[in-house]
Amino acid sequence: MKCAICPSENAILITDSVTLKDPNGKDVIIQDIEMYTCNDCGEKYLDRMQARIMSLKAEAAGIEIKRRRWGLPLPDQS
Ligand SMILES: [Zn+2]
């Protein structure tokens, strides 16, 4: 699969946990997030649907996600 970060074709789908900070600066681990990782550049990233799922899980844990953190264009920028 083509990497969204570099020109590689070696991106694969994985399931991993993501550690986020809650508003108090405490680490919160969000489990079972599907994401892509690239075997060449090593970046992990989310597509829009994956980002949405992660946002929902994070919101359920009391965290507001800023999508830019994941390098995704916001819909009005694409
Ligand atoms: Zn890459």
C-alpha cells in the first residue's frame, strides 16, 4: 500500500494503541486503533475513517483530538 508520508509502497495496516494526553496532562492509552505504518519511513498515520474512530474513542475518554497532530488535511483544506 502506498505510504501517505513518503513515496514508498510498503505501508501496511496494523492495530496499535495510541497514547494521548488528557486536559490535565495525564497519559491516556487508547487501545485497538487501526492505522497504517510504513516499513520504509517508519511513520504511523491514520486515514480519515481511522482518525474519526480514534477521535470518538478519545472523546469517550475525555480527550479532544486535534487532527493536525496526525498530519491529516482537514476536509476544508483538501
Ligand atoms: Zn513511508
